[in-house]
Amino acid sequence: MNKPLRYGIIGCGMMGQEHLRNIALMSEIAEVVAIFEPDPEMRAAARAFAPNARFHTTLDALVDDSGISAFLIASPNYLHLEQLQHIRARRPLPVLVEKPLFTDPAQAMEVHALIADWPAPLWVAMEYRYMPPVAAFIREAGTVTGGVQMLTIREHRFPFLPKVGNWNRFNRNSGGTLVEKCCHFFDLMRLILQDDPVRIMATGGQALNHLKESYAGEIPDIWDHAYVIVDFERGARAMLELCMFAEGARYQEDISAIGPLGKIECSVPGPGRFWPAHLGAPPVAQLVVSPRTPKGPHAIDIPVDPTLLDAGDHNGSTFYQHQRFAAAVTGHAPVEVSAQDGWWAVAMGMAAQHAALTGTAVDMRVAPYSPKSSPPEAAAQTPEIALAGRP
């Protein structure tokens, strides 16, 4: 008997393999039946995780595989939109597509046309929503704060890891660090605040990482640190602090929200495989609630099933994301991370990169890649803003 979710996987590099490991933990409802991965080394690794899958040599062959009921795209960033277009034209089944949804501001209207009438669930992978400590933070933030007025997200982590063909070393392939890495955090801002941004300011650049590397004579140009400030429509303010040469930190992500009634924070450790063995067990994620009255911070440990921690680098979230995607595909729940959400996350990253490059604030109400701009309006906007995101 066929299982409800029969995946065809496109791309089995580092993130694709994390998906494979987590799908294997859902064997009662999901399985990987087919894979397209052109790199021999990654293909061999994928075969170890999905020994019963059919391996196709072309994207067409995978898309036409009649045993597939849903696609998962985990290829390099710059291929996501092209592969979505291919699926839409040939066989528009449900799709879970890794972030970012697109990498070039010029593609924004193509995305608009593509997602307007997609006939099946289309879900953009935003794993950070589903980290247990972050999910708890999201559930409690409004109540604890009495309405979030200030939201701060800090990620202090390791540099970008090597990827197939070193594609992630260059902005032209990844969309730029504030798109590739930080679209997760811009997505969280909109989700937590339940609001859309109106203005974005930023500063950032490449201080230390990858400057001594060279690929075909070209030095990587990806950024490794930034500050981003975002104003939202209803008056809340949010800030992102990114540092990608801070792998010595105890926690990788720290999120705080403050409102008239109090403050709530969560701290999330990085991948356990990077924690130094001589320091003992890796830290456990925490949620801290700090009411204004009566004063007294209260810390709560939020442990994650070790099996889920071992299955990936995202604090167990990839497993929970697949559970929810399966519910959406089988009609038991709505899509939780829509293509519109994915679009906003990219648009905010592009705006932040443009703001940092130019020293100006970007008005998201008129930016041509904003989801609130219709295609005719977008075409009329200034070309300077349209180049955002290409540092």
C-alpha cells in the first residue's frame, strides 16, 4: 500500500541529506521514492539514506516518475525558481521548497506569476519556526509581553560550510548572506509580530570569513556580519544581529521580545556535532519569561529528542516541519509557510542588503520586489532599488 507522502527529492547535498534522515523517521506516513542528484559524491551519500529510492539522471525523468506524490527541492539556491517553474509546467504536485524562494530581484515578478494559481500545496521551508524553543517563544510572546513592541534576533554562529561546487561562496548563487542565511529571521519577525515591514535599515559586510579562499581565481564575496533594523506597519520595531565568526558562543540563536507586560527570551544551541566533547553535554535550549510585575525571571529548559537532534542541524525542526507539510498535503491542515511568506522573507533580505550597500533606508511599500507591489506598479519603480541584494 502506498504511503500518503511519496517524495521525489531534487538535490541531496547537506540540507537534502538532513531531509532524507528526517523523512526516514516518518516511515509510517512518508517515504523517498525517487531522487535527482547530479553530483556523484552526494548521490552516493543519498543512496545510503534512501536505499530503495529510484535515482534519475535528469530532472525531467524525476518529475515524470508516476510514483511521486510530492516534490522536495533542496538544490543550490539559484536553481529553486527554475526548478519550480519546471515542475509547474510539467507536473504541479505539492512542493516543499527550501528557502530562499528566489535569489535575484529581477525574478520577483516571475515568482508572482508562478505562485498565483499553483494548484497544490506549495510550502517554503522555514525550519527555524519549528525549533521547539522558538515554537514555544512564538506561542507565548504575545501573552507574556502584552503585545510585542521590540523584537531582537541574534545569531552568533560558525562560517558558511563547504557546499557542492562551492556555490554558497558567491552572492550571485546564494542571493547574498542576508537572503540566504537571514530569510529565516525575517520570516520569524513577520510571524511573531503578525505584521508587515514598512522600512528597513542595515549595515553589514565581509570582515573575516573566506577572504583567503579562491575558486578559479575568484575570492568569495559573501558577507559574514550585519545589523538590520526593521520598522513594522503597526509600530513595532525589530532588529537582527548576525555574526558568522562567533562559533565559540554557548548558544547560536537568542531571541527576545518586549512589551508593556514583560519580556520573553529563548536561546537555542547550535548543531550538537560542533560542540566540543571536552565541555561535556551540549547546552539545552531555554525559554526565559521576565514579567515587569512582579519581577522575577523564570527559566524553562526545552530539551529536544536526541534522535531528532542527531537527524540534522536545526534543533529537531526539520522533522516537525515534515509532519506539518504531510498534514497539508493530505488535507488535514493548511499550508503554514506560504509562497507569500517565502517571498516576503527574500524581499526583506534584499532590502537589507541594498540598505547596507547604499546607506539608505528602503521603503518596503514601494520596493519593486515587495509582495504588496503588483506587477505594473513594480515595473514603474526605480532601478536602483531593483538592484538590491546583489552586493
